[in-house]
Amino acid sequence: MMNDLQKEKLCLHVSWVTIIGNVLLTAAKLAAGIIAHSSAMVSDAVQSASDIVSTVVVIWGVRLSAQREDAEHPYGHERMESAAAVALAGLLMATGLYIGFGGVKIILSGLSGSFVVPGYLALVAAVISIVVKELMYHYTRAAAKKADSASLMADAWHHRSDALSSVGSLIGIGGAMLGFPIMDPIACVIISLVIIKVAFDIARQAFDQLLDRACEPVLQTQMRSVVLAQQGVLRLDSLTTRKFGSKIYVDVSIAADGALSVKEGHDIAQAVHEQIELHFPAVKHCMVHVNPYPAQDTEQ
């Protein structure tokens, strides 16, 4: 598990690499779309341009979430990363709607007139975009998993949505060149639907982190096993978890022999606390409450 400083450095490095790549790719796709008269490729360029803005949002979120606790934020700033993911999802949604409406407008205007057949340059640009954006997706996704970063993972999926939009562009441009010019603007609409779906998934995951959603049942089961394995723990009364950005808070109630001294009970609670944080690096804090174990239960 990376510490906050290592996480910030990795996220910032990946973000700047992808920003440079997206600037070059956006310029190339926009030029190809204009020169080759392809509405799908121009829409694809808009999608790549939104990637630049989204990566800036990621940098903002990572830097804010890495700040230490203070008097006004005693639990830290990890949720700022989830907030950045929500902002990124909103940007994706707006991009998808913009591209979709643009495609519909071209279809409606073309039905009353004539469609423009794109040139080969747009086809080449689509192929290059697919390869580059898919590489960016895998590069960013690997870093996001290593850093356990929600906003960086959202940015990775933004790259994947761009690769998928380029696939749509390739199909639309190819179809138009084969004698079906309406395929080019139809590709815009398909691209928009893919982008909107990705935006929805990112927003749902980010809201789960903002709304104190519990951890997955499998993870909670593993935590219960760790708690019950500690010496002196006679019963696990309750275990609750809540996600806090990329971190997890855990509250545990255990039962110990009621005849133990306060210090002995404290030592058992401390052991549970330390083992939970040791076995589950994403846990930022584990609070343990000790209940006296009833005498009648001991006899059973």
C-alpha cells in the first residue's frame, strides 16, 4: 500500500504524461476531422479535449485529498478525490450530450440535403486514436490500481471511452466511405451513448464513497475473521464499515471476559485495532469498543 506522498507523486506523473499525449492527439484529430470533412472525427477530437480537462480535475482532486488533517477537517480530505470523480463524471456527461446532439443535428440536416463523405485522413486518425487511447487506458488503470485512486481510475475509463468513441468513428467513417454517408453522424450518436454510460458508472462509484457506503461483504467477512482470531476476543458483537474516499473506517464491538482489568481489556482492543489496520491497508482508522462477556455465556 502506497503512502499519501507516493500516491500523489504517481498520480501527478501519470496525469502530466496523459495531458501531453491528449494535447497532441486532440490537435491531430481535430485537424484530420476538418480536413477530411468528418463530423465523427471532430466529435472524437472534442472527446479528447475533454480528457485534458478531466486530467486537470484529477490533479486537483489528488492534491487536495493528500492534505493532512486540520482543525476544520479532523478526518482528512480523502473525499475530495471522490468529489473530483463526480466532477469528472459531470464533464463526461456534458461531453456525451454535446456529441450526441451534434450527431442528431447533422442527421436531420443531411436528410433534407446531402451528407458529406469523409476522406481517408479521418480513417487513419481514427486508427491511431484507438491505439493511443487504449495504451493510455492501460497505463492509467495500472497506476490507479497501484495508488488505489478513484479519480485516476475514473480518468482511465475516460481514456477507454475515448478509445471506444474512436472505434465508433472508424465504423462511421468507413461506412460513409463505402457508400453510406449517414453512418458518419450516426457514429457520433453511438459515441455519445457510450460516453454517457461511462459517466453514469463513474458517478455511481464516487457517490458510494461520498455517502458512507459499506465495504463489500467479502471484505467484511475477512475483517470478522481477523477480529475473532485475536486472543481474548470471546464474541464479535458488531462490525460496521464505511468508505471515506479511497479510505475505510471500521467500528467494532467485541466481548471480553468481564473480570479483566481495564488495562487488559484495553490491550485486547488495541490488538484488534492494530491487526485490522495491518491486514487491511485501506483502513484509515479502526475504533474498537469492548463489552463485558456475561457469566452465563461463559458457562455455556
